[in-house]
Amino acid sequence: MNISVKTASHTYEVVIGHHILAQAFANYKQLFDKADQIIVLTDKHVWQAQEKYFTESSFFAFKTFIMPAGESCKSFANYEAVQTFLLEQQCTRKSLIIAFGGGAVGDLTGFVAATYMRGIPFIQVPTTILAHDSAVGGKTAINHTLGKNMIGAFYQPQAVLYDTALLASLPKREVLSGMAEVIKHAMIADTQWLEEILQGNVTQLPQELLAQYLALGVRVKANIVEQDETEQSVRKYLNLGHTYGHALEAAAGYGRLAHGEAVMIGLVYCLLLSERYGQITRNFTKRFLHFAVANGYPFTAVNDYSFDELTTYLVKDKKAEYGDLQFVLLKAIGEPFVQKIELAVCQEVDKELRSLLA
Ligand code: NAD
Ligand code: ZN
């Protein structure tokens, strides 16, 4: 399945399917042939689990740089180490970089590609469910000690080659984390799709259905990014669940709650807030919460932090993203909007969430 993403800089394809990597590489032969060198940036877990599959799928020669796994690959130290490696290998503007990993590897690689010699081409080969979101849309970044994703660039890949066979080695927790972003895309865009998801178990989706959901998620994201590449308007909708989610993620210390785990809690928080502004009912919120808990999302994490502790991060998120305390809410499923919310209301809703969880 191919999905086109049209942006101001260029149009590229997201190719999705099971066991498609070798064929997809072959279809992009021209891109590989014209590169003077091909560098694969990956992390140690991904390479350990998928080196054989990657190597067997590729027809071209490449050099590999293996990074620490997870958020630590988005550090300044690792960014510098990668740039040093590229310089030592005498990479030029004609070299091609492949991001082989989850969102962390993709974000780091995109930023490396955007800045090495003022920009060289790169391809995303995502290996997580979450990366159906992060690999599309051109946001690249590394972390600063004062904030996550604070240093970055908008920089689009040449292609995204998404082989769902790579997801077989993904730990269950990462499946849950990634599915939260799939669910977010369904909530933003499609009542029927969300209803279908709510009937099932997100960690036991048949392979074909998972590929279909990832393609639907990519379509939602691509559609929004095409309208608003640099987040001036509708791209904000993709932050559904992320304001409260980011606060929890930051309070926990990045890495302790997986991104999607925090986002899932943030989605329930947004449903509760949305009840005040549209057609979302308390019954629906409870049904959604029941689904999320039954699927194994760690809602008890909320009890580890007081609202006051979360406030520090809520306010920080506000400064970073909006210049005011604003949330993406839903008038109904498929109808997102941005709403200014007073801190006192945030606190009331935080209380509602905690009492629902009690
Ligand atoms: P990740 O890249 O850290 O991967 C999660 C863990 O799974 C890591 O330990 C990794 O080594 C391991 N892993 C990945 N693929 C595997 C596989 N196939 N088999 C076995 N292990 C595997 O995390 P993620 O959840 O994919 O992405 C999170 C990152 O994405 C965050 O840094 C977040 O800021 C970023 N993000 C970016 C965007 C964007 O638009 N750029 C959007 C959402 C999230
Ligand atoms: Zn997210």
C-alpha cells in the first residue's frame, strides 16, 4: 500500500506492507544507486533483533552506526558522535542516511540529515507502531536537558518504507505505547474506526488488521500535515491527549512512562474535558477508560503525582506550544478543536479523572 505525502518541499511515498522491505528497497534503486555512501543509523535493540532481516533485504552496501536505545539516542552527545562518524567516513551531500528504528532513531536521524552539510537525503525505515506517527510529517529533533524535542527542524524524508514484519520483535509495552497514537488518529478523524478499535484488544490484532490500522493512521497524519506542515493551524489537532500526557511523562522522568502510555491517559483526560464542550458523554468516557484499562494501559501512574506536581509541566507545555493554556478537545469523535482552559478547570477535571480511577 502506498500513501503520498505532499509537502511544500517535496512529495514522498509511505510504503506499508508485510515483508515488503526487499521489494521496497528495489523500487527505490535509483536513490541508492546515486548515493556515494549509504549509512544506516539504528539502535542496539533494533539491530540485535533485526540485523539479519535488514541485511537480507538490502541489495546495496552500507555502513552501520549503532546508537544507545530509546531517548538516549536523542542526546547532544549522540548527535555529535553521529556527525563525527559521518565526517570520519567522508560522507558528502550525495550520501544517503537510513533511519532504522523507532521514533527516537527517526527523530535523531532526521535532525542529523537536516543539518549535516546543511542537509542530505534520508529514508525512514520504521520499526515500531508509534513510528507510523513519528516517521511521517517531517518533525525532527533532539532533546536538551531543559526540554524534550527542543532542538530540531522540519525536514522531510525521501521515503518511508514501513515493513510490518519488523514489528514482530517489538516488546508488548511498545505495542501498547504505539497503539495509543493509532487510537488518537482514530479519535481525531473517524468514529467508525474508533468503534472498531474499542471492540478489540490492541495487543492481539491480527497482522493484516494492524497493517490496515497503521495505513489509516498514516493517512490521517498525512492529510493534516499536507494542510499545515509547520503547525500554524490544524496540525495542532495531532496534539490530542498530549498536553496532560506530556505533563505526566515529564513528571515521571522521561523513559519511565512510555510516550504512548502517557498519551493514553491524556486522551481520557481530554474526553473528560470535552464533555463540557460538546457531545462526548460520561458514558462514552467510561467505556473508553474501561477499554484502555482492560488493554493494560497503566492508569495507576496518575496516583504517583499530585496535580500541583503536574502543573509545573502543564504550564511549561503551554509556554512551549501555545503561549496560553490550550487543549485540543473533541466536539464529537472526528471533530477536534482547540480550546483555552483555565488552570482551575484543569484541576477539577484532574480530580474527576482520579475519582473515576479510584
Ligand atoms: P523508541 O524509538 O525509543 O523505541 C522504543 C524501544 O523499542 C527502544 O528501546 C527500541 O530500541 C525498541 N525497538 C524499536 N523497534 C524495535 C523492534 N522492531 N524490535 C525490538 N525492539 C525495538 O520509541 P518510539 O516509541 O518508537 O518513539 C518515541 C519517540 O518518538 C520519542 O522520542 C518521541 O518524541 C518521538 N515522536 C516523534 C514524533 C514526530 O512527529 N517526529 C511524533 C511522535 C513521537
Ligand atoms: Zn505523541
